[in-house]
Amino acid sequence: MDTTSQNLESFEAVYYSQQVPISNESLTVLSLVFDRLIFPGVYLPISPFDEEALKQEIKRITSLPIQFTVDDVQMLNCMKFSLHAKYVRDFCIFTGNPGMAGSVEAEAHPLMAALDELVFGPPSPDFIPTHSLGFCKGFDFSDNRIEHQVNGPSWLSYPANALVYAAKQHLPLVNDSTLPVPGVPASPKLNAKLLATMLAIESVKLVLPKLKPLSPRQLQEFRAETSVHVKPFRAEMLRLAKELNNALTSGMTSEDVRKHARFLVETTVYPQLHELEAVLTDPGKPWYRRAIDLAKTAPELATNS
């Protein structure tokens, strides 16, 4: 299998849906599958800031009697996640820099237009769409507004930017939203990392039904306690990727590939998941709760259909 430029000791992916995780449910699933989750072009403050002041600023903005745009909402989501990012800095990797409205790859611009058409349909002949590239919001209460800010690509440029970044870095792209993907230039065939990640996602669907959604702070403890069990599991996924690759033929859709991955998991992987499953479903652990089924919120890989 072709493993060029791929670090097979770790699982990394690029998050497609928006500038920060959509929900704790999704974040919990992704934290079990991946070592790192990358958010291209997004910046959240790294150095400590007045968290109570930020909470008040979020409250002030949300109480304004105005119609919020999608970018306004996603900017607020970035501000809210800034309060929790310190707990998952080793997992959620934000590649942006302070002082700009998101870092957008040049190749993302035509993809923005394609994504616009997928969402809204072709523009009328007398209308020329204009696309915002990003947003930036400094923390006005801070004396260090250069570092204490959030910025990122806009709601339309972010997924396009993520797609380009994933292709350049040869990384899987994960999507846990209904946002369409305007074509992905990667094929699962001969891609060890992508196939292993598919197997991992299908596997966690089998062992996650009793795992409750965790907050970023809880995830810090969860990842530390489960790392010794997760590493062998990921190594097994990489070993089985060769077997899955041999089962693939040209012309297969992404759903065909997922079906093969699911079959391989059910017949080969699942018997070896008991140790990990026992840890995840231990009633004595703080993350255990029977009422939640996180398998329903498992993300999908964006691949050629």
C-alpha cells in the first residue's frame, strides 16, 4: 500500500463542518478515533484571558436586537469554545494566526463558488455572488487584543479551506454536518491512513452506545485514561487496512467501501475490541451512561462517491 508522506503512528483528520466542533457528542466520538483534529485557518487565544469577562461579552452580543448572520453565529461559537479549548489543545489543533480574518488557501476560492451552488443552486443571470473570506473579533476587555481574539474563515470559506488543506496534507476529511462536499480528490484505494480511519470509525460505532457526551474538560481525563487501550486498537486498524484495500475494486462508491469496512469490523475487529469496550462501558467511570447512543452521531469521512 502507498504510505508516502503518511505518519502511520497516529491518526489525524481535518474537520470540515465549521470552525469549532459542532457538539460535545461529535467531539467525544472524534477524540476516540483520532490523535489530532485539525481546524485549518482558525485562531483561538492561547494565552490566559479573563474568562468571566468573555462570558459577559458573549451574553452582551447574544442579547443584541439584531438579525445574526451565519458568520455571526459561528464567531460566537468560536468565542464560546475559547473558554474550553485549553483542555483539548493537544487534540484540537487550530492552525490560524492572530491579527487576520482567517487564513484561507488560494485554491479554496473556486471551491467556495462550487459549495455556494451546492447549497443555494446556480445564481440568477443578473446576480454575482460575493463571498466573505472570514471574521475577526478582538476581546475588547483585554489589554492584549492581538493575542486575545478569535478569527477564522467564513462559514463558506472554512469548509472549502479545510478540503484544500486535507488534500495538501494527505489527511482524511471528516464531516458531521449536512453541509455538502464539492468533490474530494482522494481515493481510499492504496491510502492506508484513510482506510484505517474508515475501519476505526466503523469500530467505534460498535463500542460507543453506552458512552455519554463529554465536555472538553472531561475529555482531557478521558483521553489520558483510555490512551493505553486506544493505541493498540489504532495499530490494529492500520494492520487491517491492507486487507480492506485488497477487497476494493475500481469504480466502488464511498458507500461500497464503508460496507466492506463494516463487514470487516464485524467479522474480524469486533472480537478484539472487548478490552476497549470494557473500559468504555465501565459503570464506575464518569463517562458511562446507558441512555446515550453516540453511535448515532458518529462522523463520516468525506471521500469520492
